[in-house]
Amino acid sequence: MSNYSVQTKLLHNDYSVDKTSNGVSVPIQHASTFHQEDISEFGQYDYARSGNPTRDALETTIADLEGGTHGFAFASGMAAVSSSLMLLSKGDHLLITEDVYGGTFRFVTQVLSRFGIEHTFVDMTKLDEVKAAFQSNTKAVFIETPSNPLLKVTDIEAVTQLAKQHDCISYMDNTFLTPLLQKPFDLGVDIIIHSATKFLAGHSDVVAGLVVVNDEQLAQQIGFLQNSCGAILGPQDCWLVLRGIKTLHARMRQSVESAEKLANYLEGHSLITKVYYPGLTSNSYYEVQQKQAKNGGAVLSFELANEQAVEQFVERLKLPVFAVSLGAVESILSYPRNMSHGSMPDHDCDQRGITKGLLRLSVGLEDADELIVDFEQALAYTNQPANTI
């Protein structure tokens, strides 16, 4: 199967046909425990927390797509983040992307810190600042690129090289771009994390997290944590993610095409003070994004003059769902200040540029021109152009 393109491997792989029935769908095994034939030698499965055939199918599939050796399925993206960060111990120090997802920010600042694990937030787009932030006890680097919600782009290979020089493991949140658009292992990353709730599942009907490694020792450690903490993904949800992955290529292609069109439209609108999208040639991160990813992805952020303008705009919109999350078949508009980064204190949001006028848009499968028409009518009811305010 390795000779096939990713597009084809999404549909034709080791789990395309069930070996027991020839069914063209992975069976959902709901059993919580498994009969053993011997008192001393157990079969492949004994208790569902430790292993499940449906979960194995998903874990093998994501490992293959990322070019890794082992995959692990968790009950949510944050379960994947928190469990994998438990590789750290008391006294260790973590370097982490400055404008990381709010849930990750909360876990690092309010949970890991209670166990004596130190951290430093750093703008990873500035290599000099990254270099200066390493300490004698730094054990890991956590990268999120493009970052959430400002779409800042870290030079992954440059940062992972620094991590290796300091004998640190590197984590990478690849949720925004998926294995189709960005391959972190090729750039030196050790551990890849996904909120599979987003683009991988793609239908706003399942909450899931995935971790992938390409090292046997790390695989044993993550597997131990998965089994010990128990935040596993159930078989029904594993099946939903597997079903979503089958259409990932088609969905991403359409969503990226529409995102590029919307980003260009917004960039030219007088009411939009700034557009954050690394797929725009005018974006300061465009070159590094082109170097390490296929395109700018299907998520963008943009800024209106103030919170009042946001309220007026959102009130008039008809097509995008106004909600938390992203990566679905429907376009999802969110307000990071109160949603994805609601757990981040105001002064931290201000410091990172997550303003009260910032909106994040995950572009779905609607007709892009109809989305633009909807945006146009909603913007007509907002404040005066930014340069007159």
C-alpha cells in the first residue's frame, strides 16, 4: 500500500475490507472484555481499555497517514494533549508556542504547574527567542503551527533541530493541516497530536484525539500512559473518525479552495482591519508555510474594529454556524476571546493579540460565492470602515 498516494490510501488500506466477513466497513467491536483460552497466556485482547479491534484500526490508520509507527486514540484532543504531556516529570521545563489553543494553555498553566513542571511561552516564529528560552531542565518543546487563532507559522524544522541540540523531545499539534497538508515527522517532530474532532472526523458528530509517534521507546511510553490514564476512545467513536477520514482529501481540497477565496475577499474589504491566513502571498509567514506545507489550510482569522462590530456582524450572518470547534463540513465562525481561548485571562489574550475584534473562520463545504454574499450583507450592518474609526 505504500506506493499509493494518500488520496487513494484513505480508501484502500488494510482495513478497507473486513477479513472475517468481506464487509467494506470496519466492524464496531463493543465488547468490554474478551474470553481467554488459557490461564497463563492471553490473546491479543483482554480488556477494552488496553486494546480494542476497532480502535486498533483507527490507530494503525492515523500512524500510516502520518508516516509513523504507532498511533493512539484518546477520548478528546485534550486527552491526547494531557496524556502525552505526562511524559514530563517534576522539575522538568516545557517550551510552548505562545498563542497555543486555550485548552492546552489551561492544562499547562493550571495542571502541569501544580505538579512542579515548569513552562515558558515563547513566540516560536522568532528563533532567537526560542534559543534564549531553553533552560538546563528543558525536556520538551510543544509546537502548534499554524497557531490558534492567529495562524502564526513556526519553522518546524528549525525548532526541532534546536530541540535535538538540547536533547529535548518535540510535540507538534497538527490539527489545522492534517497529514494531507503537513508532515511533521519529515521535519523532525517526535510526537504528533490531533484533535480528531476537527478535520479528520469532519462532521461535528464525534469528540476524539490522536497521538502518533515513530519511535519504539516513545510508543511504549505513550501506550503505558494511555492504558494507565484510561482516556481511551470508544469503538463507536473510532468508527466515526475512520468514516470521516475516508472523505478527508475531498473535504480538505474544497475547504482550502474556498478559504483562499474568502481570505482574498476579506483582505480587500474596508471593514476588515487584518486577515490572518498564511496562504495569502501578502502574509508574513507565506514563505515558511509554503516550505513546510502544501497550502495555507482551511482556517483563517480576521479582525473587525471592535467588539461592537463583531456583535453586529455575527447577528446578521446566516450561513456559518457560530460555535466552538472547527474542521467540519459546515463553516464554523467562532469568537476566540470567549470561545477557544475563553480560559485564557484577558491580559494574556491582549498580550498575544487575541483582540475583542478577532473572529476565526473554519471554512466548510458551502459554495464560496454564497458565503461571500452572506459576509457582504452582514458587514453592511457593521460600523464604518476601519480607517474612519
